[in-house]
Amino acid sequence: MFIGLILFLRACDCGGGGVARAFELSELQGQLDKYPAYSIILEDMNEEGNFSKDYYHKYRVVYASGTNNSDGSPTFAQLNIPWKRVSESTYNKYQNSLGMSLVTKKDGEVNSVEHPPGYDYIGDERYGRWESNPGGGGSFWVWYGTSRMLGDLFRMGNSGRVDRGDWTTYQDYRRTGRTYYGKRNEYGTSGSYTKKSNPDFFERRQMRQQSSRESFRNKVNNRSRRSNMSRSRSRSGGFGK
């Protein structure tokens, strides 16, 4: 199954090269549906061009490979999806969801509301348990030994530690179909954790904004020079007189 997914990604490589068709997330979902569980994470995004823009996504997939550990729990792996050119509408739809899970499948249920990676598995006692804070004040999630790699694969903030109040709030958001960015807005494009974990995106965005400001200043200066030249010609009666 894994080899088939790799071949699919190579065949539909829409990340440039003059290929007109934009990559659709549903294509990747269709290939992943054969796996018992998966999470499609928006790893990075970029836009290129000034007047005519192209938009790109880079995904990372965490999936249950179909094999089990000695205790019967599923074995998870990850796959990095290279840059894919996407439509402007897709780019705009997920512009606030950098670093988040866009689509997940678990226990036969597909969740298409963006959310922090790994939150699907928190609260599931097959993968971990709630432990009381030593100093009181609620409890936090602890992964079992064989599932501990899940926290690493999902690159969860706060060292993978999620308190029960945070998780309960996420459940409320999920039931009402709202996007949850963490109790302190740690996740998503504007999230504090995202800014630390994906500096390349923010460096590119800063350079793009700086280039845009410089382009605007150049246009203003050019218009000003043309206007001054026009007024100068008008006062002198035109060239050759």
C-alpha cells in the first residue's frame, strides 16, 4: 500500500513544471482511505508571483500502517508530501491553518474541521491515560509507552502535554464544527507554537511583504518623477521651443 501511495504522488506531481491542474486534497484522501487511520497536516505553504500568483502547499501525513505492536496497538508512520500547486480558493481556505491537521480519519470517522495535530487520539484510553497534576489543578494526558511516538509524530506543543480542560474545550469546538487553535492560540498560522516550529514560512512572508512595500514605493516615486517632468515641460512650453 505504501508503494502505491508513493507512485500516486509522483504521478500527480502538480508542484510546478508548467502543469496547469491544481492538486486537490481529495486526491490524497482517496489514496489514504485504505489505511485505518490518518492525519493530513499542512506542513508549509507559499505563494509566488506578483500580478499572477501561484499557490503551493506542502503536507505531512501521519498514518496507521496496518501493522500492530506487540500489545495490539497500531504502528504509526509518517510521509512527507512535496510541494503541490493548489488553487487560490484552497490556499485561502487554509491560510489560517498552518501546522494543523486539515483532514483526519480515525475509527472510520473522517473529520474535515482543522484542529491541532494529535488531538484525535487524546482521551482515547487505547493510547494513554489522564494523570493528576502533582500540585493539583486538574489532570494532563500521558501517552502509553508504545504510543509515545504519536506525540513526537504530531510534533505537539508543550512537549506533547495537554491538560484535560484544554481537551474538553476542543471537544466542544469539534461538536459545533469550529476550528480550535488551542487555549492560548498556540496553533494555526498566527499561533505562538507555529511561529517557533516553522520559521521558514514567516521569513518568506516577511521578505514578500518587504518586497511588496519596496515595489509600492518605487511606483510612487516613478509617478512623482513623471509628474515633475510633465510640469517642467509645461512650464518650458515643451521640447524644442
